[in-house]
Amino acid sequence: MKPELIIMLTHNDQTVGNALEVFDECRDLPVACWGFKDIGLPKGQMKQLVSEMKKENKTTFLEVVTYTEEECLSGAKLAAECGFDYLMGTTYYDSVFELLKDSPVKYFPFCGKVSGNPSILEGSVEEIVAQARMMESKGVPGFDILAYRYVQGDPEELADKFIKALKVPVVMAGSISSFQRIDKVRELNPWGFTIGSAFFEKKFVENGSFREQIVSVADYLNR
């Protein structure tokens, strides 16, 4: 099974202002998973964008890069109100887990110490894995790991040990910006991985459109 490509309509950790227009130009592409951040668009436009994604039978992801309990609860309520399939990110809190536990929204929190914007990941590999196992034992259905934002060791070693230690799905997010890194992601074999800024920065097709960036990566994954 190849990892799922999750297209994020985000640049520099916020949703782009013309996200609906960008999605409209790409809605027919055979890529199932789409998402964006909780900042950058008014709530009404977020709801409209999720609705348009659902019309195309896309699976939808909201990623929240905030850290206080109040902010994380607000992100969880937003995910439920807008009808997202997944909430990724947030610092883990029992209150957020309890809020979403019986809802249709699957909760994939960050692990380790995540801070800043753009975010970085800190903590030892052992600490990060132990935290994830603790959450998994509570019933958390999956995780969002900022592997390539890891600043205290080897990102790929962290990702490898993290993915192998858990039975639930893992999404690798952040700074997957080259075919070389996509090759490594395929080798690590998480459930999914996100690309956002790298598409807007034309990292895969020089001077290519957003659509051409997606097609290039999707074709590469299918080889």
C-alpha cells in the first residue's frame, strides 16, 4: 500500500486566501485527500470549501497548529462544525479527545513538544514514542508527526521508530518538498503524508501550476 497523499491548500502554515479557486481548478484530479489550516479563511469560506470537497467525494482534513487547551478545543469544535473527516495537529488534551470521541471527526494529534510558527518538533525519540503509545492506549485513532521539522535528531530515524511502534495510522506532515523525500516517505510507509507549501513554491515542476505540481507527484507515487 502506498501512503495517501494529502493535499494541503496552505502556505507557510496558513490557508491561502484563494483556496476555493485553487481547489476548483483541481477538483477533478484523482487524489482523494484534501485539507487546510484553521487560519487564513473566515469560517463561512471554510465551510464552503469543505462542502465543495465533499461534493467531489474527497476526504477532508483540518490541521490546527495551536498549543493551548483553549485553542485546541476551538479547533476541534471548528472541525466538527465544518464537517471535516479528520482533525490533525493540536497539542493533545483529554478534553479535545473526549469532545471528538463520539463524533464523526477522527482526531490525529501531534506528538512531542511542538512549538512556533512554522512549527518545530522537540523531544527524544523515546519520549515521543512513549507519549504516542500512551495516547494510543486511550483510544486515539491516529497521529500527525512533524518528522521533517524535528530539531533534536535524525527526522527519518524518528519517523521510522514512530511508525513501527504504533498500530494506528500515522500522517507525516511538514517540509516534504522533494522527490527524494517522497522516496523516503514511501520507504517509511506511513498511512499518509501532507504536501502544501512545496506545491505553492513549485518544488516539483519548475514554473508549473498548482495542478501540474499535484499531477507530477501523484504520477510519481503511482509508478
